[in-house]
Amino acid sequence: MVPAMYMAIDQYGNTYHGLVHPRKDLCEQLGRKHVNKMYRTRKGGVDQHCGYVIAGLWLEVFEVRPWHSA
């Protein structure tokens, strides 16, 4: 089984690829240790964890999956 891969996009459109452990890998790439979770409010008022705030960057994290044709 292949481990899940992730990528992140900050508020300026910069991308961070090849993340296996998003929090840890982003901290290493940005040279920081302090992280806050970032949330978005969905319909119905439910908060959903969608990324991290690190060094003033709002990083939304996405899972990268292979695209298979039917």
C-alpha cells in the first residue's frame, strides 16, 4: 500500500509538494516549530480542519491521489 501524499497551497498561491506528514514536513520546509490549525466553517455551522497557519502563512492542505481513467 502506498502512503498518502499531500500538498499545500498558501494564501499567495505558493505550493508545497511531496508532503507525507503535512504538519511535520511544512515545519521543516519553513524552518518553524509553532503551528496553529486552520479551520473552515461548513454549511450547518460545522467547523472542519483544512490546514495550518505557520509563520504567517495560511496553508490549505490537499490529499494527492492518482487519476485513474474508467
